[in-house]
Amino acid sequence: MRESKTLEFKSRISNTFLKTISAFANYGGGSVIFGVNDDGTVCGLNNPEQACLDIENKINDTIHPQPTYALSVQPNERTVTLSVEPGISPPYLYKGKAYRRNDLATIEVDALELTRLILKGRHMHFEQLPANRQDLTFNVLQMAAVREIGIAEINQDILKTLNLYSDTEGYNHAAELLADVNGFPGIDIARFGESISIILKREMIENRSILTELDETVKIFRDFYRYEAIQGMERKVIERIPEEAFRETIANALIHRTWDVDAQIRVMMYDDRIEVTSPGGLPSGISEEEYLNGSVSVLRNPIIGNVFYRLHIVEILGTGVLRIKEAYRGSDKKPAFEIFENSIKVTLPIVDRQDLTDDELMVLGVLSQNLPKSIGEITDALPFGRSKTTKLLKDLASKHYVTISGRGRGTKYSK
């Protein structure tokens, strides 16, 4: 047994454990085991029953509000386990300060995080706070509302219905984000050439309605990843990266990002992929697995999410990851999702095969995803000899289009 973000050992009872109680109550809960050294070896307590009384008195006297906790004694080892539940009324303060766990250490939260805890305790979101400015206009929102849901005019009653305005506090941050002009960070876009040292285009889209920022970002995407091809008598639009996946990625970044951080959504465009990084990790109450599977939806900005849903920018709230994955159905390459403590990065690879020759495309055409084939079976279906086919297969494998399994005569190839 080792110490972790949710488990701490104490060889004896001292006031230092109270900071950890504050951290556990503020963030997800945890346990402290008394009578155990830092390395996990049991040293025991002289009087576990008295220790329980001392622990209880210290918590009740110094942590405010009082957290929910339980104490249990392990008689054989003479240890005491203190289990702290996640609190519903943060911040839980020790000597007027709130704490959080940072790996194995307990540290004081900064001013920004303290504000977030206060909002959480009030069951509020940052977007609900009063706007920094009240002289807002909504021409962009009105045009979108007229186009998508037939609203003739965005008046104060409509803004109230959308939870963007109240008679007592006026416009909130959500309204400010949707207004024609605002003071929030936006989207930083960079298009690279052969290396990151070669920047072909750089544009910062900010201080405008997030509806405008979404549309302008999609326009830049189309310039680089969509083109028209004439096939016979028809003109066909080719998407190197599914526009649906990109638009969903940017919309989700705007809905789920932390708006109290002065950082842009970063869009890095390469020949073979796009990387979109948004400020803010996973919202509290959702695991990485739940996020990737789309099984649980926790909105960091529910007002913005509701407006995007009403305007048909997103179809169903909480299904963004699933929709991005669905846009790549049938593609050899798949999107990737990386989750960090303070950000989320989505990588969208190209789906067309401009990196493949006509001969390589012919080889892929005879391969099956579920039924691996031998070199003989593949060669029989191609106008090439065995030697050329083998080389093409090896080249495709190096580009991650083909999987090779087995050895010698038992070697098989599949998509």
C-alpha cells in the first residue's frame, strides 16, 4: 500500500493532517490512516480509541463547514482510518484557507481555484456571474436565431428564457460570450508548413461572439482541408478531414472550456492532422473513461451548451466525442483524445489518402479488415508480381495502413 492523491499516512496525530481533510472534502474525498509511516510500514498508535476522540475534536474545532467523515479502528494493527466524503458545500477551510492535493502533497489553493470552490458551494457556474459590461448587443445571436429557430427578434424576454439576463443582475458572462463584442480570450489558429518553424497562416479570433469565432474558424479550416474535384460531369467536394468532426470539436471546446482562465483555444493545423487544445481538464464528477465513451455528460457551461443546442450547432448535449468518432467511421485513421489536468487535446487526422500512390490504393482495395490474406491471395487479385506486391505491403505497413501478422508462409496482411 502506497500513498496517493486520495490516501495519506500519518505515524502520529498532529495538526498537519487537517490540511489534507480540507483537500479531501473540497476535491473528491479520500482517507488518512494513522499509525502508518510514510513508506507504508505499520507503527501503530498507543491508544487508537483515544486517538479517534482527538481526531474528531480537531476536525470539529478547526474545519469549517464541518465535513462528512467516518473513523474506524483496526485493533490488530492499532491503526485508525479516517475516511472523508466529497463535500457538497465547499470551500472547506482550515484556519481560513482551502487546500487541495497535488500528487502526494497537500497545498493551499490559489485565488482562482478558491473562487471556483465558492461557486461550486453555491451550485453556480462562472457563466452565471454578472457580465463585466452591460452595454451588450446581440446582432450575431439574432441572425442565428432567425435562421435556425425562427425567432424574429432577440428581446429581453428571450434573453431571460435563455438564462442570459435577469432583472436583478442584468447580463451574465454567458450573455457576454454570445454578444457581438466581449473581452474574453478566443481562438488562436496556426497553419504550419513542412515544420513548426514555417508558419503559413496565423490568426487570432477573439473579443467577438463565440458564434462568430466558431464560424470564422470553420472558414479557415475549409481553406486548407476542403477542395473540389471534377469527376466526370460532376464537381465533388472532398474533405481531407471531416468538417463535421472539426466543427464538433471547436463547438465542444467553446462549451466545455474554462472561461475564467486567460488562455485561447489553440488550433494547430498540419498537412496530416489538426490539433485542438482547449483550456480546462475534465469537469468534476466525470472520469476519463466516461468522457471517451460518452456515457456521462457534465456541462461546465450549461447555459452556453443550451444555446448551442437550440441553435442546432450541437445535436445532443454530451455526445460530442461520439459524434467526432462517428465522423471517422470507415476511415483507416481515427481521432485521438488526450486529457490533462488543465487541458484537453483532440487530434483529427486526415482521412483522404493523398500520401498513397495509385498502386498502394489498389493493394488496399483488395484487403479486408476482418479477413487477413496471404501474399498469394493478394497477388492473385493484382496486376503486379509477387515482389512488387510484397514491397507495396511493407510500405503500407510503415504508413500504418496495413497490419502484418504471422511469419514465413503463415504471414497475413489486413487493413
